[in-house]
Amino acid sequence: MDRTLFRYEEPYGRPRGRKANLFGWTIAILLLMGLTLAAWLGSYYIFGQPERPDSYRILQKLHKIEQPKRFQLTAAPAGEFLSGKQLHDRYSALRPAELAKKNAELARNYIRNFQQVAGLVPYVVGRFTIMEARELGPNDLFTSGMATLTSAIDYGELLLEHVYPADAQSVPLMKQTLGTGLEIKLERAHDLSAVIHAERLADGRVMITTVPLLYGSYTVTQGRGMFSLEPPFDLNMRAGWPLFKDGLRRAAEARYATYRQQSGPTTQGIPMPGLGPTPAPVTAANELIRVVPALPLPMQSPAATPLAFAASATATPKGSRVALASPSPLPQAPSAPTAVAAKPLASPTPLAMAAASAPARLPPVPNATPIPTAAPAGDIAPLPAFPAEPTPLVAQKVVRDMTLASTAGGGSWKTYPPGKMPAGRLITTSDLRDVAERGLAGERVYLRGEFVVNFAESNRAVLRPRGGMAETVLHLGAPSSTRIIVEFPSGYTPPEQGSTVNRDDARPYEITEVRKQSDGQLNVFVREIMQ
């Protein structure tokens, strides 16, 4: 009998087992727990404080940082508008630790595109004078564009750093435009300059750093062109705040004091015998103004109407309706000759003002050719020709203060009678999701439905779709996160806040853009085209 068959049944025949190292396993488990805790705290530190340079760099490598985006005036984060004195009183009363915590919160909100804001975003309003402007480079927090150091006109204890992020090709024109002594006018209806940093100086003053969330366009009345702002691609957080460090700020203030002494107006004193008259102060003829680009009027001939209808009919998805343009009546002969300008003017010229104010000065036109009254649709009636004559001198109003403002809303476009708009696709609010995914695809899309006015201002209104009880319970139709931003042409009065707007097939809104945010919010931009 083979003794090896039952070798494990005898106690003395079993191999001696090795003892487990419990102390080693305890140390390993404790190390793993420490690594887990460190990873959790590190992720909380990095994701919770993106304003720190190291956290911002790590989040950039992980692609967890979004580029600062451009906001619309009616889709901007909720905030409060503060004057120079209010800003000084708010930030000068904070202790150093409280001010550091507030600055971290302001920078964090800007980096996150104001998606997780606790409270209201502070916006700056008022009038400021540029003391000095400098170009931004790779060693600055904003790596491209210009930054201006300004002083508040109504409250001298506040300094303002206004950042103008832009591409490199816009910087030469910005250097010519943003000169010392120009005035920046920040208004509630046109500008959204958010506070992203506050610095308390040693002499008790407060310096605020702001950036415009609209990133509009700027120009001058006698300048060479217009420059537009662009959101920064990324931020160099290692450069730190503020943009004008202490040495740069002191040098800029010294140069501005010298500039004011040299360019100050000469005071007119009492005339003395033997002395000539005191020269009058020099008035600036150039002015930085707000740019409102006019939209071109869509001209459409009758022959092109069937083609446009056929193109839209072939691209219309199943289930959507088509808005047909009713035939317009033939133009009737007016009682007096009428001239139509070939392009809408942004502001009347001195000659046009003179002709409008004194029409009796124009001599009668011999053998004037009458203007055709039944011109085909889409054609422009020519202006009547007047004989050459000396142009009368017109007194022009001279603007003393030079102001800078941005583009904001408003404009003019062609409006139509009810039911006579161009052919296009007519949709309801339930079809907006498809439009957001596919886009407009170059076709005219109209929106109809019943809406409630949540907010209204001079030329814009924010509407919400109004759903019935069945849609609310069964979750049908448009979601509650749909927001319709309506832009009205010049001269229109928006509906009152809280009122109900009903737009049918004959009076729809024209959709210009549909944006879908990461949280599912739909921002639908439309404009009023009905007369």
C-alpha cells in the first residue's frame, strides 16, 4: 500500500502553513486610505478653486476649463449696477481676509462663465476718463488686447481697470482709439462690465478690474475704422492681479497729471488795457460713439417668390407648416413725388438737415422728370436731381466730452403687413429642439405660439412659452427651460411685463438663431417683422 495516498490524514504528515503578515496588510490598507483621501481632497481643491494658477493649469490639461463666452444683453447673468461711490463703499469696508475671499469668488465666477453664482453679479456704471492705455502681452493675465487705467469722473476715490480683450490684428487700431483723456461711458442699457477683481490701495482708494461680457464693437467719428472685442482664449493666472501693478499705476498717474497741466483749458480773465484777449479753450471735434450696425433690407422681386417657395418646400421636414406670402397689391401713385434712399443712414448729414429744415430755399427744378410711381417690386426709385448751387452753411453742434460706448441692440429691418411676409417654414415651440440640433440651414423659419412676457426694455423682451395643463402634466410641447429673446426695430414699443402675447400664422416672429446650453437651456433669438 502506498503510504502517500493518505499523507494528509495524519496530523504529523501535514505541511506546516505560513503565518499571514497582518501588520503589513494593515500598513498597506492605511496607505491606500490615505491616497484615497488625498485624491478626494486634491480634486476638491483643484475643481473648487480654479482661480489658483496651479489648479487652472491642471484643469486646462484635463480640458475642464471652458473659454469665456460672449453674453447677450438679455441673456446675461443676473446682477446689480453699482456706481463709483457704491463700489468704493463696498470694497473699502472689507478686511484683508474678506477682500481676498471676495476676489477669489469674483475670479471664479468669471472663469466658470457665471454658471454657479451665489448672489448677483456686480456691474459698473458711470463715466470714467482714460489715464493711460497699454497693450497686453503673454506675461499679462489677459494675453491679447488692451487695458485702460481710468478714474471715475463723479467719484475720484475709485480707479477702474477696463480690459478690452481682442485679437492681435485689432490692437493697432485700439492704440489709436484708446488715448489719454478719452471718456468711457458705461450705461446700464448698453454695457455689462462685470467686476472680476478689487484692490485696496495704500492711500485708501479702491481700484476695480472689469471686463465687458458683451464684447461689443467701438469706433470714433473721425477714425479709420472699427474694432471688435473677442473673448480671451485662455488666461495666464500666474501673472496675477491687477493688470496695472503698483509701479505701472504710479507712473501712469504721474504722466496723466502732466497731461492735464499741459492740455488744461486757459481760463478767461478780466480784460486789461494793453493785453490781448484770452484765447478760447480748444474744443475737441472727435468723439467716440456707440456703433449700431444697420441690417440690410431684404429685397425680393415677384419672380423670385415661387423659387423661394419651392426651395423651402423641398427642405421642409414632415409635420411642419409653410408660411405663404400673400400677394401684395400693386403700388398706387402717391399724391406727391417721393424719393427713397438707396441705403439707410445712421445719422442725417448736415446737407440733409438743411434740406429738411428749410425746403423753401431750394429753387424750382425746371423740366424735372417725374418719378415713376409704379416701379416693380425690389427696385429703388431714384432721387430727384437738383441743379448745383452753393451749399448753405449749417451750424454744427460741437461735442465737448469724448465718450466711448459699445454696440447694443437696436437697428432697422424690413417689416411686413400681417400675412405678407416672405415664404418660409412655420414652426411651434415644440420644434425648437430640432432647429437647435440641425440649425436654420439658410432658410426662413417663423415661430408662432402663445407666450408670457418675463422682461421688457427699450427694444428687447424676454418671453416664455405658455403651456396648458395637459402639456404641464404630460411633459408635452416646449420645455420650461425655453427662453425667447425678441428684438424690436427702432420705433416699436415692446409689450408690458407680465402680459400675454399670441402670435398666429399671419403674425409670427422670425427666428435668427437658436442656442442650446450645456444644461439644456434653449435661447431662441427672434425679431419682430410685422407692421
